[in-house]
Amino acid sequence: MNDKKYYLAYGSNLNLLRNRCPYIEYVGATVLDGYALAFRGSCDNYAYLTIEPQKDGIVPVGIFKISREEEQALDYYEGFPLLYGKVYMPITIAGEDIEALIYVMNRRYSYHIPSQDYFVECLRGYMHFKFDLTLLSEAFRRSSDNRGLIRIKK
């Protein structure tokens, strides 16, 4: 029985996923339409990337297949269920519609700026995947401009 599921990475896991899940299977990349990146957390230097709805936004993601054990390792790293929750996003792979796991930060955390080390790890992942670096810069600017604010879109 195949217990693997699809997983979407968009933050530091684009760069560090192999360290956390050494046997993970890379599938490809796609873009989530209608979402934007934001840095949120408990305070400055303790902020991490998340995605949030934005009408004209896009978020590039890496697509992976993970085992149950790898999902448990990611749960631990992502602070599930306190920091991040799990969402299943519909995506299409090779003409097949599937649901893929993505971690989204819980809404109670406000906009803050990340540590330099965390930002660099995200930047390395974006560079490796050849994703648009301006999306990270925009997330940093938006989060910096809105520090301390919690916005919940319905």
C-alpha cells in the first residue's frame, strides 16, 4: 500500500527539506493563485513564512511526496498544531486533480519580520527553485509595514 501523500513547500523547507526528510520524493513545482506570502509570528526575529488569501497574489511551491514518518517530522518542525495548521489544497499533476498538504500559520499570529538567518534560508530555496525573488521581498515589505497587525480575511 502506498502511504505517501503530496506536500507543498514554500518557505525554508524549499532549502532545508532534505535535512528533515532525507528520503523525500521531489515531484515538481507549481503556483498557487489567489495567495500571497507573509511573515507572521510572535515578535520580530520569530516570524516565519505563511500564505494568506490575496486576490491577485501568487505563491510558487515545490511539490513533494512524503511518507507518514516524514509528515510526522514536518509536524514537529512546523509546530503543528499550535503554530501551523494543515490545509489540503487542490492542485493538478499530470492532468490528475489531487489534494496536497500545505502548512498554514494559525491566524492568531501577527505580521513581523523574520530573522536574517531564516530569510536567507528561504532565499536559498527560492534561488534553488528559480522562483521569483521579488515575492519574498514583497512579503518582507508587507509584513514590515504591518508589524503587530492581525488581519483576517473572510
